[in-house]
Amino acid sequence: MATIVETAVSAGSFTTLVAAVGAAGLVDTLNGDGPFTVFAPTDEAFAALPAGTVEGLLADIPTLTSILTFHVVPGAVHAADLSDGMKAATVNGAELTVDLTDGVKINGANVVTADIVCDNGVIHVIDAVLLP
């Protein structure tokens, strides 16, 4: 198996996320022991942000770091562990809310692929970038 970062790199659909993680200096952390749960926005999710947003974030490392760590929950949280209305504390200190009413949503973002198990945690692919 591979780490969260190695898995994201090899998937090929997270190039923006991987670049952002690198710019924020979080590669070593997300390659670390963990376990971590990452709600990983696809390249399409980043592309849906207003024009210039990603470039602006790459130039503002503290804000970028805050947004990226809002996508990470300590521990390995699998889909079977989720319950409707559940709150999960993120690495940046804010909470995510789970909505199981119509599929699985995290703060309004749809989970499009769940439970990608890695050596140091789990990735859930989401279709939007979460903002704290």
C-alpha cells in the first residue's frame, strides 16, 4: 500500500491538491504515521472555484494551510463510521458536518468515492473544496 500523498499522486485526479499540499509544506505530515482521514477535492472541484482563487491561495500559505487542514480529520474514519448529523473536528480546529440525507455529504460536498484505504489513513473523494 501507499501513503495518502502517494495514493493521491498516483490517482492522477488530485494534481491541484497535491501541488497545494506541497506549497503548504504538508507533504511530510500527510506521509507521516497518522492515521488521517482526508476529504480530497478533485481537480474539477478546484477548477470550479472562482477564477484566480487557487493562484491566490498558493500565494497565501497561511490561508492555504488553514483550508487544507480543514479537509483532514485525525484518525481513520471510514464510511461505515459516519452517522447523520455527526460532527468531526478537523486538524485546523473547525468542525465538519456529515449529512446522510441524500447520499453522503460533508459540509455540502458530495462524497463521490469513499474508503480509499492507505498505509496511514483513508481518503474520501469529494466534489467541492471545503472552506472553513
